Amino acid sequence: MLASALDGIRLTIHVLAATIWVGGQFTLAGLVPTLRKSGEGVAAAAAKAFSKLSWPAYGLLIVTGLWNVSATDMNKTTSAWKVVLGIKVTVVALSGISAFIHTKAKSKSQIATWGGISGVMAVASLTIGVFLAG
Ligand code: HEM
């Protein structure tokens, strides 16, 4: 069955923002070794430029996520679906919190730890979203 135009727009914006928030983190992580070799401060400048895209994308994920929930007929969802939604909201929050701590971390080990946690939480948010979509 085809999605209606409004559902298509809602999910397209949600998924587009997810590609930036989730895919962008992996793309940047993959580029960092090369950027580090390109000069002092290049990787940090790229990370700063990415944050100008990633945080608006995260905000858009929350707005369109709430739109997804309001477009869902709760009477037709199972209790398992509602539990999974609750888990997703928690994981999304952890994704944002860990990414924020990662950007503020000073030591290399903290940057790596919080970057890793942020990546795992971002992928978990995406995976749970796919299951919610059915
Ligand atoms: C890091 C943040 C997030 C990511 C990466 C993410 C990712 C995704 C993805 C990939 C889908 C599947 C879309 C599809 O297959 O058509 C989805 C669906 C969904 N997301 Fe998110 N999402 C995020 C945040 C949120 C938030 C904050 C909420 C709720 C407040 C939310 C609620 C939903 C719902 C209800 C669906 C199912 C939509 C439907 O079937 O109509 N998402 N999400």
C-alpha cells in the first residue's frame, strides 16, 4: 500500500534527518584519520562544521518523531509497540547526551568512549525506529 502524501513527507523528513545524525557520525569517524594527517586542527574544524548540521538534524528528529507519534492511532498499537517506543525515546535521549559529552570531552580516552557510546545509541535509535515503522 502506498503512503499518503503527508505520511510520505513526515517519514522522509524523519529518515533524512536520521541519515545526517547517524550516517554523518560514521562518515566523520571514517574521515578523521585522514583529516588529522592533513594538518593541526583540521579534524576539529571538520567536527565543528558537522555539528552545525548534526544538531539541527537531531532537533528535526525529535520534532518529526513527535509528529510520527501524533500521526499514530494509539488504539491500534500493541502494548509491545508502546514499550518499544518508550525504549526508543530513552535511547534517543542517550544518543544526544553522549554526543554532547563527546564534543565537550578533553582527554583522548573520554572522546573515544563517548564517541563510541554515541555511535551505538545512534544506530540503536535507527534500528528501533525501523521496527516501530513495522
Ligand atoms: C536519534 C533520533 C532518531 C532516529 C535516528 C530515528 C530513526 C527512525 C527511523 C530510521 C525510522 C523508520 C522509518 C521508516 O522505516 O519508514 C523511525 C520511525 C519512527 N520514529 Fe524515529 N528516530 C529518532 C527519533 C525519534 C523520536 C524522538 C521519536 C518519538 C518522540 C520517534 C518516533 C518514531 C516513530 C513513532 C516511528 C514510526 C513512524 C511510522 O511508522 O509512521 N523517533 N525513526
